Amino acid sequence: MKINQKGLLIFLICFYCLKGKAQETETYNDAWFFLLNNFQINEKWSAGSEIHWRNTNFLADKQQLILRPFLTFTQNENFNYTMGYSYLRSYPYTETAIPAPKPEHNIWEQVVINQNHKKLSFSHRFRLEHRFQGDLLQTSAGDYEVDGFSFSNRFRYRFTIQRPITEKLFIHVFDELWINMADDFQNPDYDRNWFYAGLGYKIFDNGNVQLGYIHQNIKKSEQLFESHPTLVTTFIYNFDFTRGEDM
């Protein structure tokens, strides 16, 4: 399967720049921490888990917790398919954000296409999320409680490039476009864009740590966008149960 990476990247950059010209933009500095694990069960099947802890106003205010287990089938070195579940708990951090902590459950499917060219590794990730977001209702006491859930869909596409610098050091860059859709997949609308650039270091054969920067452009309404310069620390560790020992 042949994909024009250059054309795709140019399209994403142009789309991102056009969306960035919002009528009003608020800026918040974030600091995120990720723990990512993969558990190789056999040649074709693996399981994984992600824990995301996100702060805004750098480390001052909590923003979001994400717990994400998933199961992956690898067809070959170029294609894999994943089904997963995410639990999200989002916290209020601005006057225009949610008024109280809000839960979300989503079920998702994704396809990843991997390609290599000389020292470059490319991947195209297509993810479809089915979201159940908690509806917050203010009580007579003035606090908030969850009163049911609203359903919608969201599509995400991520284009990733990795390149080794030395035997242990590597570069990791991606751009991800998010599109909101209604419960019937109608009325697609821009949600956000992430651009990430980071450095990774292989501290083990089966694990690495990465320090990177994400620039987020988020659409809150037709009149309001948010810009989130974000520092990201990621620790990745993989287990291989097919050999009875860590990878």
C-alpha cells in the first residue's frame, strides 16, 4: 500500500495553520506524564496499557487522568489492528472549561500501517472512538453530579516519523488531526491538532524514555480556541511472554 507521506504532511501543516487563525485564542502551559506498556502474548497477539496524567498551568492544576487497556492483532510487519477502551476523568481548569470533574468512557478501534525508508520509520494510525461523556447536572446544593451520558464519535489520524541518531538515541515526530462526529457519523467538525517533537533514549533493550513537546490547537467553540504548549515525559516498557523473559 503506497501512501504519499510528503503530500500528507503538507496537508496537515496547512490545515493546522488555517485552524490556528481563530477569533480568540487562550493559552495554557501543560505538563504531561505517560506510562506505556506492551505485553507480547504470541507472534500475532499482544496486550497493552497506558496511564496518562496531565497537568495544566504547568504543574499547578490537574487536567486529566486516562487509563487505557487494549488488545492488538499483528497481521505482518506493516499492518496491525487494535481494539481498546479508555477511561478519562477531566478536571476543570478554566472558567470556560467544565464546572466539575467529568468522566468519559470510550471504546475504540484502530489500524496502524508501518513503512520504512532507509533509516526512517513511518506509521499511519487511524483511530475511531465511540465516546460516552458524562452529563453534569447542578444540584440544589450547588455542586454537580453525573446525570447520564451523551454519545458521539470521533476520528483521529496520526502520521509519525522516527529516526535513530545513535544506537540508543532517536528522534520521534508526529502530527495528529482529530475530527468530531455526531452519534450517526454526520457533521464532521475539527476538534484539535497535535504536533509533537521529541527525543528518546533506549535505557533498556525493551524500554525507553522520551522527552518531547506537543503544541495543541483545540477548538472550544466557533469563537474560542485554546493553545496548549505541552512538555511531555514518556516511559515505555515492553514485556515478551513468548520467551518467558522481558524483551
